[in-house]
Amino acid sequence: MDEIRKGEKKYPRHFGPIMTIVAILFLAIWFLYWETRNQGFGLLGRIAGIAPISTQAKNDVRALGSLADAVLHTGGAEKTYLILFQNNLELRPGGGFIGSFGILKVRDGHVTEFTTHDTGNFDGRIPDTVPAPYPMKETLHVSSWKLRDSNWEPDFATDANQATTFYAMGGGQEHFDGVIGITSTVLSSFLDVTGPVEVPGYPGTYGSDHAVLDLEHQVEQGYIDQKIDFGERKSVLALLGGQVLEKVKALPPQDLFKLFFVVVGDLNRKDIQFSFTDAPTENAVLSAGWGGAFDGKWSDDFVSAVDANLGAWKTDSVMKRSMRYEVDLSGEIPKARLSVHYENTGTEKTFMVKDYQSFLRVYVPDGSFFHTVTGGTTDPVYGNFMGKKYVGTLVQVKLGQSKDIVFEYDLPKGIERDFYDLKIARQAGTSDAPVTISIINKEGSKTEKDIVLNRDFVLSKAENR
């Protein structure tokens, strides 16, 4: 099994096909900020002040600058961060399967060390003492819980703490100042700005629409036809990462500004999540909404549907999801009906795609009472997490088919009727999903609202007055 040694940089056999790229792009974010700041970050702030963008967007840019300052200005000390590379083609509650992780060390804006490690190899060092959560044991046939599956909850701070615990159990010696989660979607985001990239000596062009899938194919299948040795099949990753990084460095000011908004979008979608041990920095992250936090303090109506791909390979690459949420506030007891729609658009089994299987948990206000759960493969299980109640069931969707999982339940009597308030939380790593909200108000009239869940959504009291 592999050992982690100072200064080591590995891309082992089971290292996720796009995680090398994501690692390089994460360093590009550091470069992006630092170079812009050295050239006059105040100019970027002034542009944000006068550019024709929303107030929220301007605040996001300023918040990103403040966060980068807090992370990069170390006062001469070296800060160490655990980077979790989450492949959201294999969705997990915290973002995606953790096939690899990195250890990043920074001193006053300069990367002093960056190593990458295969999680599967590292997990061999962790003793088999922590039982696997349900239904991981039953579906993946593993008896113990380890680092690769540590992001089992829809709250990044919880997942970060679990990851560092497993790291220590595996004999890791670093003490982390923070944990950062990054999904593979970040690659597509960068390519949206830089444009397509070609890699000398390799066929095709890698653009934002299909780069992730093209890379998966290249390192798993394409190298065979190209007569590339098995041990060299992932060389394309570092080469592509270098090409993207060079494009980032050469961006003109207007595109550099655009890239800031791309990073902000990744933060809002929870494709980049932070958890810091320093309280002021952590509070700043949570205030900006970039901590991947599960809102246990929300006191009104709440809905969050959270999937965990269990043994379905990279089938999330072809899955489409949508939701319909109906609430009736006209009766003595408010009633709710949530329908989660899955469509498996895959047409045949491949090295990536197969019949889909996920453990779906739906989180609702504490005190809710479920009457029926239909469409699931297993009997529902119930639990509580951070002040919310959840119901879970296994979902199976065959290739080329679709399925609806429907939850009917009573909301707590204390739900506000006059100025109904609703929060729908987005799961990290998911694609933007259409949601229809249907509300029968206290007087019996009905309203509907269609949204795209591209970040946590709040239907505020002000909208219902």
C-alpha cells in the first residue's frame, strides 16, 4: 500500500481520471487571485462597483476577494489544507465519490507543497473499526466506513471533520487549517472561459460540454486504440491541465473578471466548498454561503433531496432529475407532497454507465409525519439530522427508463400560514434541476412557481405578501 511522504506527487492507477486536471485548476484559482491582486485587485473591485451586474454578484466578487485574502495572507506561517476531489459523475451527499485527495501547503500566496494521493490505497491503512452507514454495507458489500465514503452527510463541515478523522486513523501526520471540496464540474467551468483546448499528440478537442466524459473515455478506453502503454495512459491529464493553466495565465482583463464570476458560480452551486478551523474565516465562508452548510436553523418549511450513488459507476453522467413540491396550507394540518423524478438517459451498459442505484434521503421539518413513500425499492427508513427529519429509500432506475419517488406527509402544525416561507436546499455536485412549486394558501387559492435549482432557493415572506 502507498505511504504518504513529504514532497510526493502521485497519479496512481486508480486516481480519478479528471482529478489531476481539477488539482491543476485549483492551483489556477490561486494563480488567478494572486496575479490579479498583484496587478491591482482594487481595480477589480472598482470594476465590480461600476459593471452592469447585480448587487448580489458584486457582493460575491468582493466576498471572494476577502476570502482569498484571509486564506493567502498567512503572516509568514505555512497553512495546510486537505483537498477532497469529489467526482460527481458518481454522486454522493457531500458532492461526489472521493477517489483521491490532495494536501496543499501555502505561505503568503505561494504554494510551497502540493501532493496528491489515491484514496483507495490510503484507505488500506485505516483499521476496519467504523461500521459502514446504512445501506452502504448492503449495496457496496463493505463492512467498514473509510475516507473514500466520508462525505455521507449533506453538510460539508460534518463531512470535512469525518474526512480528517479518517485521515488521522490512517496514520496521516498533517494537521489541517481547513478542508476544501472540489467537484469535477470545475473543469467545465474553466473551459467555458478559456475555450476548447487541444493536447498535442492526442486526438480531439476538449471543450466545456464534454471534456469530463472525453477524459474518462481517453484514460479508460481511448488509449488502447492509440497504442499508448497502460502506464502512460494518464499522461494526457497533466498535459491538458498545463494547457488550461497557460490559457488562464494569458486571459485578458475582461476574461479574468469573467473567470471570477465562474468561480463564484462554482461556489454558489457547491462545486467548491470550504471548511476552516479559524473561526473568523469559517464565519466569513458561511456568511457568503460557501461552506456547504446544511441549514439546521431554518425554522419554516424545508425540503432537500439528497442522493448517494451506490455501485452505479459513473451513471450520474446520464441521469436527469426534476422535482415537484406541492403544499396545501388550507386545512387544519398543512400537507405536503414531493415528487422526485429520475430519468436514466443511458441506452446501453458501458464502462461508465449502467442501471442506476441511489440511496435517496429527503429532509423535511422536524415534526413532519410521513404517510406514504412510493417508488422506492426498499422500505423507508427514518432519522434526524441537524434539527431536520429525513426519510430514506433505495432508488433503482434501469437504462432508458424513468421513475418517480413520491413522498406524502403532514407538515408540523406550527408552519407559518399567513406568510409561508420555504427553503429548498441544493445538493452539492448535482446538475441544475427544474423544480415546480405549487402552494394552496390559507384561503384556498393556488399559486405555482417554476425555478431552476442552481443554488439554495428561498421563497421569502416578502414574495407572498
